[in-house]
Amino acid sequence: MQASKPCIATLIAVLSPALLFGGTISGKVTYTGTPAKQKVIDMSKEPSCAKQHATPVMTEGVVTGPNNALANVVVYISAGGDDPNPPAQAVTFTQKGCQYGPHVLAMHTGQELDVVNADQTSHNIHPLAKVNREWNKSQPPGTPPLKDKWDQPEVIEVKCNIHPWMHGWFVVLKTNHYSVSGENGSFTLPNLPPGKYTITAWHEPDGKQTQDVTITGNETKTVDFSFALKPY
Amino acid sequence: MGGKIFAVIVIVIALLSAVPIINHTFMGANVAPPEDISTHGASIDKQLDETMLEAGLSFLAAQLVLGFFVWQFGGRKDGAIKNFPGGAKYLVIAAVLLVGLEAIALGAIGTKAWATVYFQAPGADAMPIQVQAGQFAFYFRYPGPDGKFGQLHPEKIDEGNANYFGLDPENDVAARDDVTSGELVVPVNKEIHLLMHAKDVGHSFYVRELRIQQDFVPGLDLALHFTATKVGKYEIVCTQLCGLGHYNMKAYLSVMTQDDFDKWLKTQDQ
Amino acid sequence: MSEAAVHAHQAPTSFIRKHVFSLDHKVIGIQYYGLALVAVVTGMVLSWIMRIHLVWPNSPIPGVQWLSKIGAPGGVVTPEYYLSLMTMHGTLMVFFVLTNAPFAAFGNYFLPIQIGAEDMAFPRFNMMSFWTTFVAFCILVSAFFVGDGPPLSGWTAYAPLSAVGADSGPGEGVGQTLWGLSIFVFCIASLLGSLNFIATTLDLRTKGMTLARMPICTWAWFITSCISLLAFAVLMPACLLLVLDRVAGTSFFIPSGLNVSDHLQPHQGGSPLLWQHLFWFFGHPEVYIAILPAMGIVSHILIVNMRKPLLSHKVVVYCMMAIGFLSYMVWGHHMFLSGMNPFSAMVFSFPTLMITIPATIMTLIWLGSLYGSKLRINAASLFCLGFISMFVSGGVSGFFLAQPSIDIYLHATYFVVGHFHMVMGVAAIFGVFAGTYFWFPKMTGRMMNETLGRLHFWFTFIGTYCIFMPFHYLGLAGNVRRYSAFTDDFLVPLVPVHKFITYAALFTGAVQMIFIFNLIYSRFKGAKAEANPWECTSLEWSTPSSPPPFDNFGGQHPVVYHDPYQYGVKGSKGDYVMQTSPEKVAQAT
């Protein structure tokens, strides 16, 4: 009977355009309280990166936008939207100017991850995985992208040991329905077939919040998240 | 024939080897210690020069004698076997006296240079700065206006948020005004008391121009003190193998005038 | 002791007994030599990869990706893999080449013969000793093939980097544990070997062979085995403790409060300095274990070629003993800046400077003995002369490092690397080369090709000076060692020096192929050798055949009448008198 699940999923995926692209959950992530003050990153030990930044580079522990918007929040369907198949398209994690881009990268289990070194210096990529296998690989400049993938869903902190200020996140999910909020705090999860869903918002210092949403047809449901931030 | 060739080659090699020592250049690169900008370095440099002179002369003498003897006696077919006048006795005496006295002299003189770095305590008004070495960067901490360093909590280290030392400003008042920097900035002509802390494995602190070097040992509270005498930017490099990033583990030492230093300290984030 | 104890073992008959699991010290000596040859070629190839990478760090080196796909993706060596190659280079060279070749290989082959014995005191221990070394070698090489690759902490494996496990980064996985186990096993082999050498020398000397009548190289092997017994006895438990820290959660070398790459370490109470003390208490005597046999071999071969004795053999032997004794008092000179009590630097510096005295005496005696000699120039004697030159060069740079105040500037720079490569990597190896050219006729019954031997010498002598003398200049400029690339502001201008060194290293490495070709070719096609082609007096040249029969003297027990230094005298065969000849000699001991 397991073979039928992918069949059903394919059927739904094929039919959903006919259903006018399905429902959408969208909204904004905002914050209350005082966010921790971000600090200037001192890149002086790596002049080839330091000179790429005209203005001081700040840490990205909490990135906010106008009207208390909160960026870098991963909003995803944590129940009701699991998909066993990763997309064929790889996701890319780029090291440039001794910073990770994007700071938070969401992907599906089994999806190919390409790590690119666009700098003149070597980096090492060290995902501090606890559920998946932890690894640590060096990437000299000008070498081809490192390719890997994750088997289990997990929120994984990534660091570079050579440039200790470089920290980022891999959010590995079982679903393909996810959205990372930008500086305006908004997120959108389109193409949702009718059903009961739990959506989760994850923010790096604060962990997760969940809400339940039901989609009946092609409507757009608005769901907002708010995180209470502390200065420390 | 072989003997004569050997003699020529060894003498040529010996003389050629001495050239870069004298003119400080090899393959177009400058191969001498850089200018000394420390208050204690002069005695180290003097020690180095004296040793170079004595060692250099011994080196040249030995290679030249080797070459000369092989030229004279290599491949010799005729004539009687002769012995070096005096046999081994005078050579033993010469070795014991010359080397022994030289070694004792250099050892004794060197003690003073060593003592100024390691036996003399820093002065009472030396400026304390903490340096933490961790794979693969140096971070520096100034105690701030309260003059006190906050406590270190290894479990609170959060490099992504620039908390390199694991400070707890929420609960630890002394930590709130600590200034963390990726560069060691010091005022010129001011004695610095550098407190050394290792976060993970062994590292070492080396500034060529300051003529100092000291290992960081995890678990030990070590310290260095120095006074920089010239404004400028110098490199601090790690000299204890610490992992893959060892080659890239460095920080800059910025020696500034007192005014510039005060201005810099005021502009730092806390 | 003048009675030879008889240790007869049956002549081997099967192929396995003759050539594989042999009790014959001569076969075992050749096995050690063969293992050292494999190790030195491996170590040398690693050094080529290192040198090429240093000068062109981001360029692919064709072929290296087959050695390790992770370590050298697309042929570009990663920073950690460079350090792994460096670690394996050092470990292979120090343990499997410099302890094996001059000491285990030549010592095993010639010590029993030179004292007139049929074999070593414990032939079975001897066989075990070699095969244990072989097992250690296999364990070490297996580190190349494990997931995380070979260890990267250097042959010195300082803790906590080597002790906390994989948290300290790539290159510190299973490979480091394998390293610890390999060296542990190597220590067992060395201890067995040393016991054998000591017992053999003390108990199995033939009639007339007093201690004073032993050739200098026999003395060198004997003294080396005494040093080795104590040194390896300390390294063995140290490696065990290191492995326990890695796998059993102990904390011998790891203090509390370490945050290694966001992993808090559970260990507490250990001391990284303890590892350094244990390691260098072994490590310093180890370098004398590497050089003393070469000093003995060079002395022996020089005497034969000079056709006169050294100015004083007693003094040379006493100097070797003094070096051996002092070698146990100087280990802290590797730790001047380690954070131990600075007063101890003075304590260690003094004996380190004092070691210069016996070393200088020996050098002056070698030089002084050349005076008035009739030095025969051949490949073997050329390498002896090269040894003297290199020993002086390398020894002189040690004089700088012995002084703590100068060490502040020169520690961990290429000055140190130049120093130890000259004394160990060149001088000791020249002793091995000299011994090979000299003893090849006795071991195989054929001569090595003299022209190729001289070519090998000239190119190697000049080549190694071109490689290692510039290391000292780099050190004076403050060029830090163990860096996989030179990206710092003050290092970039020094890259042209490194380029020169790399070209010299590749050239000199290629030249060694002449030696290997000569070795193999001469083994099968070399000119047949006479019984005593060098006209040497010591017992190995009085055996009935070359190679000697399995019991060395063909059922006879040689009798010794005087010392091995009867050169330049009127003898029945020429200007020398064999030790086994009862002819009267004017001045003999």
C-alpha cells in the first residue's frame, strides 16, 4: 500500500493546477520586546574578505525590518504536508566575503546541497549536526562546489572554523512547503491542497512556535507569528 | 680527483651559504628578522648576532678545514701516513675549552634576555588585555571602564553572535562593559600585560617584531608582557599546530598613539 | 669475556624459513633495510606533494586525488590533508627510516659478525622484532585508508589536539588512534631489538674480542640500544594513555573546560604538558638513536678509507657515551616556550649546550684524523665526508636553538626544520648510504656501480644543501612552520625562497632513483666482489663467503688478536692486519 502514497501525491500535484493552484497560507512574522543588539563583525584576520565590505558587517543572530518585522524565520508545514520526495533542484549555500548566503537555508531531506566557495581564501564547512552525521570539510578557493545531502529532518547549525564569525543554519525538513521570511517579515506557503495543517515558525534564538490551519479550497489564510525577543 | 672536487664543492657551498646571512637576501627576499619594536628585544638581537658570529665562524672554519684536508690528502697514494700534531689530546682540550667557555658565556648572557621576558613581572600599571586563542582566530578582551574582566563560560560561547569569550552580560555585571576585538590594539610605549587563555587546543602567540613567543596551554593561566615602541601594524600568528586552519590563524597588532587608542576604545561595541 | 657462547640454530631449508620468517640476523637486517626503503620512498613522495602544495597551494597536483578523494578533491590538497601528509612524512621518516635503517638494519646484520658471534642472543626475539615492526608499519599506513584520513597533529601529536578525538577537526578521527596504536606496537619491537643488541654485545663476543677491541660502529650500536631501551619504554605507555584519552574517556592529557568547535569536552584534570614531557623524554634520545649509528658507521668507513686509525678511538667512544647520557637531560629544550616554569629553561639549556662538547670533539677528531691520511675516494668515503659537512652544518644551528632567549624568536620556524633535517634527514641518511655502498659487497658478493655511486653523491650533496640551508634563512625571517600555505603578509614575499627549495627537493628526490637503480641492478648484475674489497680489518670481512653463511663463520669460531685499527702497518696482505690474524703488530690493544 505504500506505493499508493506517492501515486496519490502525484495525482494531487497534477490535479492541483486544475484546482486553480490550491490554497495559500501567508502572513507576517513580527517581534515584540527588544531584540539583542547585533555586533560588528571584525574580519581583520582575513583582509581579502574584509576589503569586500564597504560598511561594517553585523552579526545576523536577529535580523529585523521595518514595523517590527522579523527576518530569517523559517515557516513550514510541520504536519499534513509531508512529502517523501525531494525536489530535483539543488539548493546552494554560498561563502562570499566570509559570510554565508543565505544565513538560513531551508531544504528537504535528500535534496542536494551545493556549497560554493566564492572567496579567495579556503573555508571549512562544519555542520554541527546531532541527528544527521556531523561532518567537516575544507574547501580551497576555486575548487568545485561541495555536494552533500541530509537524511533526517533537523535544524543544523553550520560554522566555519577558519573564520569563526561565520555561522549559518540548515533547516532540513520533510516537507517542500516552506518559506523563509525576508526583511519585511512576510512568508507565503502556496499550492496547498485542502486539509488540516500545522505550521511551524522557527527562529534561531527562540526555537519554534506552531499554529493549526485548515484549508478548504483555494482561499488564502493569513497566519501571523510573533516572537518575544530579549536583549540578551 | 674526487677529493679535489669535494674540497672545492664543500668550500664553495660554505661560502655561498654565508652570503645570505651577511646580506640578508636570498632569491630576492629579505631574510632577516624584522625591525625590533620592543623594549626587551635588543638583548635578544644581540644574543642572536653574537651566536651567529661564533657559530658562523665555527661553521666556516670546519668546512674550510674539511675541504683543505680532503684536497691535501684525498686520493693520496705516495708518502707516509702522518698523524695530526699532538694527536687527540689538544683537540679535546680545544673543544672543551673553546666550546665550553663559549657555551657558558652565551648561556650566561642569554639568561638576562630570558629573564626580562619571563622572570620580571609586569609593572603595576601595565594594561591588562586578555587574548583567547581558539580554532582558528585570536580574540582580545579589554576590561572596560570597570577595570574588571567578566567571567568566562565556555558553554556560553556563541561565535555567530560574536560572544567569542562566552560572557554572560545578562547575569554578570563585570562582563557588560568588556570590549571584545579581533585586533590587538595597544598604545605605544605602554606596557601590556597579556593574559593568555586557550579555548580548545594548544596554540601559540608570536609577533616577530616584538620578539615574543609563548604557547597557550589549555588549562593553564599563562601571560606575557611587552611594550611596543613603534606605531604601526604588525602580524600576530599562531605557531603551535592546532588543526586545519593553523596556517590562517592570525590577528593584527595595531600600535597607536595614546590618543588614537583612547578614541578607538571609545568606538568599540560592548 | 673471551669465550664465545654457542647459539646454534639449524640451517633453514624452506623458502619461508630462509627468506620470510627467518631467525638469521642477516636476513632480518635486510628485511629491516627493505622496510626502511619502502618507508623512505613513501615519506619522500609525501614530501614532494607537500613542497609542491606549499608553492602552488590552489593548483591541482595530478594523481593526488587517487590517494584521497576527500583530502585532495580534484587534486587540490586541502589544508588538513597537507597536515596529514606532513604527519605521516615525519612519522614514517623518524620511526621507520631513521630508527630502522642505521640501527636495526645494519646493526642487526653486522653487530653479531663484528663480534664474532653466530647470531644474535635471541634469534626468535629478533624475528619477532622485525615482524612486529612490520605490523606497526601496516597499522600506520592503514590510516591513509580510513574515512577521516591520517592524523594531522604532526609526528609530535601534541595534546589536546590529538587527544580529544574527532571534535578537534578533520584529520583527528580514527587515523590518530591508529597512529597511537602503531607507535605503541613499534615501541614493543624496538624494546625487543634493544634487549637483543645489549645481550648479544655483552655475552656473545668471541674469544679475544674484548669490549675495547670492538669496532666503533659496534660500540655505536651498543650505546644506541642502551638509549633506546629507556626511551621507547617511556613512549610506549604515553601512546597507550593517548589512545585511552581518545577512546576510553580518560583525561590524562585533557584539562576541564574545553570548548572544541562548539563541543564541550567532558574531560577534566589532565595536562597537555604531561604529553609533551613524556613525548620529548623519548623524542630527544630518539634523535640520538638516529645519529649515533651513523656516526659509528662513518667512523668505521673513514678509518678503512684513510688507511689509518682515528686519533683516538677511546675518546670517540667516550664521546658517544657522553652524548647518550646527556641526551636524557635535555628534553625540555623542545619546551622552552611551552608554559612550563621558565627557570627550567635554564636547567635544560645548560646540558643542551654541553652536548656540543662531545659532538665537537668527535668532529675535530674526524677532521684531525684526515690530516696525514691516504684517504681513498669512493662513493662510501664521499658520503662519510658529506656526513661530516652536514653534521657540522646541522649541529651549528642547534647551537642557536639551545639558547632560550634566541629560541623565543626561532622556535616553531623553519630554522628548527632546517636544523633537524640537516642532522637527521641528511647526515644520518648519508651514514646509511655510506654503509650501503661499503657493505653491499659483503651482503651480496657484488660491488655497487662506482660511477653511479659518485653521481648519486654529488647531486645529493649539492641538492640537500640547496634544500635545507635556505630553511635557516626562512627561519631567520620568522617563517612559521607547519603552515599549509603562506598567505600572511610577511610570508608572501618569502614564496620565491620556497620555490627554489621545491625545485631543489624535486631534483634531489629524482636523483635518489640513481641509488635505487644502482641497488637493484648491482644486486643482480654488479661486478663480482673480492672477499675483502676495501681491505678492512674487522671481522665481517673475514667470513668465508659474501654473503656470509648462515652461521657467519662456517662452523669456525674466530679468534681475535688485536683491535681493528691496524692500518698503515706492514701486514702480510698489505698495509693492514686483520683482527683475526695472529701476526705480530707493533702497537696493538
